[in-house]
Amino acid sequence: MPQVPYRYYIPGLIWFTILTILLIIPGSTLPKNPFFEALQIDKWVHIFLFAGLIILWTLPAAYAGADISTRRSWNL
């Protein structure tokens, strides 16, 4: 498998940095809203944040030019 250029990792690294900053914000500083609690918006936000991280972190492997059997084993 060919080596992936570092520029393909930049979106994942930027998203990881944003995610880290957002995750260190104390929950007590966020506004309380019964509407958000009813929808359990906290869980949906976490799903979105970590799904984005997974997608951006696996894109370099998809661009690596791996053959189809290797990509299927990675579920890409």
C-alpha cells in the first residue's frame, strides 16, 4: 500500500483539536434548556462529533489506493 501524504490527515487533526476543545468545556457552563433535555440532544451531539472524527480519520486510508479486499476488511 502506498504511503499517504500528510495533507490527507489535516482535516482529521483539525477536527480532533476542535473536538478536544469542546470536550473540555465544563457541562455547568452550557445553557440549560428543557427542550434539549427532552430530545437528549447531548447524545446526538456526541454521536455527530465522534462519527465525524471516525470518518475524517479513516479518509486517508481510503485515499491510500488499497485494493478492494483490504478496504472491505477495514469497512471503507
